[in-house]
Amino acid sequence: MAANSGPLGIKVKGFSVNMPKIKKRKDDIVHLFRNGSQHGLEATKNLTILFGEAAFTGEKTISVKLNDGKQKKIQGDWIFINTGASPYIPDIDGLNDIDYLTSTSILELDRVPKHLLILGGNYIGLEFAQMFRRFGSKVTVFEKGERIVGKEDEDVSEELTKILEEEDINIRTNTVAVGFKKKSGGKIVVSVLAGEDEKKIRCTHVLVATGRTPQTQQLNLPATGVGTDERGYIKVNDKLETNIKGIYALGDVKGGPAFTHISYNDYTIVYRNLIEKDKLTTKDRPVPYCMFTDPQLGHIGINEAEAKKQGLNYKVAKLPMSHVARAIETGDSRGFMKAIVDVDTKLILGATILGPEGGEIMTVLQMAMMGGITYEQIRWCVFAHPLYSESLNNLFMALDK
């Protein structure tokens, strides 16, 4: 905001980035939430927390190597596996010889990298790309696919590329790193393959953001008979139970959308089914997500490519943020709103909002989808003026043009 306040009529002189202070603030927030959760667990009757590494020794038996060096065995009728996922590290020549960063270790930096090279042009990589570019780093992103955020519609990818490149983030698609060499003075030389051309570039830091892998290696799952897929993700049914009765897997370790809110929703489904005797499933649940670039990218439901693939009778509503009053007034009209609607039922099938508060606007449409509210009802809604959500009126008015 300080860097771009000129067009708003506010001049900011000589602002600077204090990385140690930024890191301390981050650490304080993390500790606030983590300690609050731990204290809540410790105050729960009949609940024991063990800190250590667990592995199965039998179908319903676990051995825990405690952090203090002791060993403890536990048996349970119900077992819930929620060990998450960790960064996937590709097998690239020389990568293990450099001090590469992951989504965890990059958060421990207390200095701004001079030149940050990021492997992977998806959600984690792009969030960090923009963050460190704004801190002052030179940033280069390598994406092996034809475009960044490849699961999104092409127009979303193109617009996001434009936004990031306007901030001097160098995005190279169809590009892979094939070798790394560490030089004196902390410099790293990267061998790059773009099509059939091999080049070398220099950087100071490398962030590996090429995906995630499930943390199942240490669990000794064969001792339980719990099944996994070819990538190591635990297989579950739509009630999150594995092939072994009474053993459940929740969150990233079971595959599917890797978001904190999905892990939490997994818990609510299992809890309500087992304790409250409900009959809930993961089938057809909405999966919203938000990429916290600036502007945000919020998404719910299916996109245009999926609607076309399924052969649905659909229409696309699209509105540039440059036509949104709130965006113009706040000085940030980058991006657009986009929704997919069913022509016959008038229901919303999906939405993507690339713009300021994109995740919040998306959530309005998510609740409309969950409540069966049609786009015709939304376009005649009375919204408080001048909210971003008010422009959903105009978004769906565009369907008649």
C-alpha cells in the first residue's frame, strides 16, 4: 500500500522492510494460535497429548517413540490418522547440494533474498513469489506446464500472469530446472531447460514448490493393512473410513484438496457420524479455496473447462473489476468476476473471483449455491452500497447481454 499510494493522492517517502520484525510478528501469531490450541487440549478431561513419532505395530496398535527417548504402546478401537503432507522434493541433479527452501523453511528467513528462484507456478509458489517481490527480492518462477495455475480456466491464468508480471515477477512457463551448482559467495547456478534450449541463470535462493507428498512413510501402514494409492495417500470411503473398520484418515494425508478448512470439515463429518450418529459424507460437499495473492483468487464449484467437459447446458457470466464501483473507489481494479450457471435451473455451478477480497465475494456465491439460490434471485438482491458483493447484481445482469 505504501509503494502504490501515489494514485490515491498520498505520498509516502522512503519506506523500508524490516525482515526480523516481520518474522517476529509471524512467529508471535503462530505461537498464539498453536499455544491456544494446545492449552485447550490440555484442559480437556480424559485426553492425553504425546509428543513423538508414531508407527503401527498391529492393526489397532501403535508404538510411539517419545521425544524424551521413551517408548509407549497404545491400542484403540478408533484411530484417526491426520499426519498431513510435506513438500515434494523432485530428483534434480545438485538440488540436495544447495540449501533449498520449502514452504516451511522460507518462513524462517530474516533477510530478504537478493534473487529468489521458485520451482512451481501454483498456489504456494505464487503467494511467496509476490510476497518476496514486494519485500524487495528479484523473483523468477519456473513452471513446467504451459501456464501458471494450470487447474484454473485459461483466462484466469492469463489475467493472473499479467498481474504478477506487472510487479516485475519473471514467469517462465514450459521451463524446468535440470541442475544446480553452488558457487562461492552464496551464488547458485541453475541449468534451465526451456523447450530444447538449455541455459544457465544465477540466483541466491531456491524455493521448491512443486507439490506435496503424504506423510505416511513412517507410519508402517502395512502392519495395519490400511490401503494407500500409488502416491502413498491413504484411501478412504466417503465417510473417511479406511478399508480397516475403525481407522479413519483426515486432511491432506488422504489426498484430494489440500486445505486447512477441508481437514477441519473432515473432522466435523467424522465427529458427527460417530458421536452424534449422523450419516454425513464427503460426497458433493462444496470445496471453496482462496489463493492469497493480491488480489485474491477465490474459487468454488466447477470452472468453465469442467462444465464444457461434462457437456452441461451452461452460460458464463463475467465482469471485469474495472466495472466494479468499490474496486474503482479503492484504487485496485485488477482482475474479474466469473460465474458458471445452469441455463435450465438458473442455479450457480461455480465461480472464480480474481480481485480484491476475491475469497470473501466467492463465499457469498458459495452460500447461494448451498442454499439453492438462483442467479436470477441474486441479480435482484438488495446489497449494501458500495460493497464488492453488490456487483454480483451486474455480474448476472451480463448474462442477458
